[in-house]
Amino acid sequence: MRITVRYFAAAAAAANTDSVVVDVPDTATMSDLEDLLGRGHPDLAKVLARCSYLRDSVAVRDKQTRLAPCTAIDVLPPFAGG
């Protein structure tokens, strides 16, 4: 399954890109995707551990949630401000 991952703010800075397209198995979970994205990128892995995720614009609260069916994941680091 092909998924577009869109990074925002600190996640985009750590990934050195705004988006990436990845192929994952149909059985992949959000945790699997986080592991895949952080593999070989320790700075990104640290940011991902603090991020929230949207699966096709719907918040994912459980990292064991399967990604399928899905076309896009948004990676949202904690935002400060007020």
C-alpha cells in the first residue's frame, strides 16, 4: 500500500522534506510506520515519538491502529503558542 506522509514544522525540519511517499504492507500499523520513518534517522525518530498523527484527516490516538485503507498521514509535532 502506498501512503503519502506529510511532515509539518519540526517534523519537516528533522526529515529535511515536507513529504515522502512510502510503501507499507496492508497490515501495517501506525507504530510500524513510525518505526519505518525513523529508521536510520535518529533526529527524526526523536521528533516522531512526540508527534500526533492524522490518517486521512482523522486523528489516530492508538499507534496499533492499522493504516489501511489510507492515502495520507499527517505528522504533527507538538505546537506551542497561544
